[in-house]
Amino acid sequence: MLSAFASAFRTPDLRKKLLFTLGIIALFRLGSVVPTPGVDYTAIQRCIEQVQDNSLYGMINLFSGGALLQLSVFALGIMPYITASIIIQLLTVVIPRLESLRQEGQSGQAKLTQYTRYLTVALAILQSTGIVALARVPGRLFSGCNETILVNESIVLIIQMILVMTAGTAVIMWLGELITDRGVGNGMSLLIFTSIISTFPGQLWQIWTINGIFTFAMVLLVGIATIAGVVYVEQAQRRIPVQYAKRMVGRRMYGGTSTYIPLKVNMAGVIPVIFASSLLYVPQLIVQMSGSQGSFAQWLLQNFSNGTEPLYLVVYFLLILFFTYFYVAITFNPVEVADNMKQYGGFVPGIRAGKPTAEYLDYVLTRITLPGALYLAVIAIIPFVAFAFLGVGQRFIFGGTSLLIMVGVGLDTVKQIESQLQQRNYEGFLR
């Protein structure tokens, strides 16, 4: 693997791509620590030292690399783009116009990408407005810290902060597209990977200094075991064999080849975990807005505040199962796949083309989705249970979502670099 890295840096064009990607990542991390104009940075640092991060903003703060609670220029991170992409993907299923654009190929995909950018900016405006509104009231953004975060509360300053945070999200989109076009690819995914991994050393150092070397070693053991399980399942797939009949086009013979349809065990990726986590933030939001008043708010506070309560874990587990089946059902259409195969003369050996093929694909997909859903639920819950048992749950935020993203992005990036090395007759990373 080290020799493969050396070979990559000895290749001029690949070396330029790697250095360009590293430069963009460094610029992205710089924007994550530059404070937004009008923010009292020293007051924010005192609040961060006094109280632990509010779990209500945990996912956004995680995807921004800790920039959210520092109210930096890149405070919103890549989260508005992720939300916009998911919304556009879901709307594609229910809006015929978007569905037709998706089927138009590259031109239609470019139009959908443009819609995603517009929606990202709109969501960034909404999110930045909400964050600034919370920052105006001491104790709202940081529960338990009554420091005055904003220098003043003039309308001009508030509008300036909203514009700066929204522009920061737009710049992050641009940086991600630059990595995709001129770097090693997977631009947005690499920025998310960078945001998550950036807080890893600090969290480990806190565990080492506060809990000791034994707990530190146990945390590493749990993390390595979880990563190994994620890698094993993420690479697993069910291959449906497909045979193409021979056909004459003019004077040439086409077809007669064999291939397969790869159905991954985890077809939904990390989306069900994100959906379930986001939905479970609603009880915390209700408690925060109600000021922990009332019996219902107290019940929510007792069962949905830390993420380690039995009821929370059960609901989390069931929501992941539901969203896995839901997301797979709307993103993979067996009827469309069967029709495309029939159009080009393809068929599954032993299965008639058309409707029987669609039913067979649906049959297989339904059965491999169950282990995939159970895998996602277990991976998402194991870190909560293990780290809570070790007493480091509040200082180690690398749960199932972050591990799934880190491993998935890491595997995809290695495959892309490996394919470029193989094109130049070099050995791959894993050989």
C-alpha cells in the first residue's frame, strides 16, 4: 500500500490531483475555524469549555467538523447540501417532471444538480437564520452557558451573519465540485469525511486524559471491530446473472455476453441512519422549546435526551429498519430494471423477461434488505451501548453514522485512486 502511494506521487498528473485535493481540504478546514463577523469568539470558547455540545445540533456540528458551535464562516458545513440532495431524490419519485429529467441522462442530471444547488442555498438561509436567532438569546445555543455570544444585535449585523454563513455553504459546494472535477473525485463525500475525522484526535485525547489508558484501549478495540464489520458488509453483494442474446445490427453481431446486476446488502447506505437520527431530534427540540415544562416534556427528557435510554434505542432500531425498506423501495425500481434488460435483449437465466424478471428482482431485493437493515441498526446502536458502558459516551461522538460515512468514503476513494494506478500499470493499494 505504501509503495502504491509512492507510485501515485511519482505520476505527474495523479500527483497534481492528490496535491490539489489536499489543498482544497486544507482551505476547507481553515474556513471551519474563521469566526463569522460579529461573533465574540472568546465567549464561544468559554461556553464550549463550560458545557458539552447540545445533542440537538450534534449531527450538524459533526458534519461541519465542530464549526457549527463555533459559529465560523463554514458553520453550516455540508449539511444543507446533504438535505437538499435527499429531498430532490425523494421528489424525483413523486414528481413526473423530475423523473423525466432523471431519465434524460447527463443533461437531465445536470438540471437536477442545479435544482439541488438552489435548494441548498434556500436551506442554508433558513438554517443560518435559526442559528443566529438562537445565538441572540444567552443559554439557547449552549444550554447552561449565559455568555453573550454576539457583539451586538443590530439588524445589519444579523443580516451580515446570515449572508456570510449562506455564502460559506455555497463556497463549500464549489470546493466539493472542484475536487470532483480536478481532484481524485467524490468531492462532497471527501469534505464530509474530513469534517468527521477532524474531531477524532481531540476526542481520543480527552478519553486518554480523563478515562485512562485502559478505557482508551477498549474504545479503540470497539472502534476497530466496528470498522471491520462495516467494511465486511459494505463489500458484500448479491450478483444476479444476466445473459444478453445475440442480435444483428447491420452487418455486425452484438450481444451474447454475460454480466450481472450487483445488489448490495446495504442498498440504502447511511441514509436510513440519518433519517432516524434526525427524527429522534424532534423530542429534544420539543423539550428545548417548552423549557422542560410539563409532564410530557419531562417524560421526553427522561427517555430521549442522552441517546442511551432503552426506549430511545428501541425506537432508533425500529426507525432504521423502516427507513431502510422505505429508501430501498423508492430508489430501486425492479420494473424499470426489468424493462431496460428486455429492451436490450437481456434476461436472467431461468427467468422469463418482463414481469417475471421484475418479480424475481423484487423477491431477491426484499430478502437481502432485511440483513442490510439489521446490520445498519446494529452498527448504529453498538457504539452508543459500548461507549456508554465505558463511560465515554458524551466525549466520543463517533457513532454508527460517522463510522458508516468514514468507511464508505474511504473505500470509494481508495478504489478510485487504485483504478487510476492500474490504468498506468501499477499495482493497486490492496495487492
